[in-house]
Amino acid sequence: MRTLDDRNRLFEEHMNLMRFVIKKYYAFFLLEHPYLKEDLFQEGAIGMWKATKYYDEERGSFATIAKVCILGQLSKFLNRYVKKHYRNDVDSIEKSIYKKTDGEELKIKDFLRIDSNIENIYEIEDFIKRSDIKDIQTIVEFKKQGYTQKEIAEMMKINRVTISNRIKKLKETMEDNQYEF
């Protein structure tokens, strides 16, 4: 077990690593959301502190484990908090989201598959209801509400891989029956 002084020393010696990781992997994110810069640094610091806890000198350099811990903590932050607290609703599917170097704009609608046949949605829901895949209706409902597979697995008290396999099986069954989703 590492002493608090050792952990503090490791943390202070590698502060530049945390800044480097944030600037390298989250530069574009910070251009869009500069007001979250301090939050990212705070989360990076949490990741770095966790790295001081998990670091074992016999298994490699501190920078290796620190980078993984920092990226993991930043990813958790983005997945949990940004979706809930910093959500910017889309105004229109005509909204430009990217401008190519040749001046052409890519819009949200370019990435959406729009199916004008609304009955297809009801057919798919009916197919899911008739499916013999265990708990698939519950899983699909949770997915519609925006839960991750991990969160669904925790709520249903089953393995995340099981959730993934059931969703995969549903997709394969639907493809076999020529449903598009």
C-alpha cells in the first residue's frame, strides 16, 4: 500500500500528463464546450488520483496506468453528466453539423435513415412482443429510455453480455424476417 505522501508526489509529478491527455483527446470537445474545461480538468484529476491508487511499480510505468485512468474518468464524465446536464437539443434535422474542406455542409438528415412508412414501426413493435427471446421487451423499453446495456444489466440483475447477446439475437431474427430498423 502506497503512503499518502507517495501518492501526492506521483500526482504532482504527472500533472502535465493529465493536461496533455485532455488537450490531445478532447481538443475538439473543448472548442465546442469551452465552459466545461475546468470540469474536464477536475475529472482528469480524479482519474489521476485513481491511478496513484492502482499503480504498481512492477507492472510498468505510472504514465501508462495514469493515461488509462484519466481517459476512463473523462469518458464516464461525458457519458453521465454531459448527456444529462449540458444537453443542447437539436433544432432541426436541417442543422449543419460539419463543414467539409470543399465547403459542402453535412446535415443531421444526411446521417438519419428516414422511413416514411410509419406502419413499419408498429410491425417491429409487434414482432418484439411476439419474440420468444427472454426479457427482450423489457430490454427494448429500457433502451428506448436511453439506458446503457450496463445500466439495464444492473437493473435486471443479469450480466451485460447477456443483454448484448439478446439484443444481437433480436437484430438477427429481425434481419432474417426482413425487418429494417
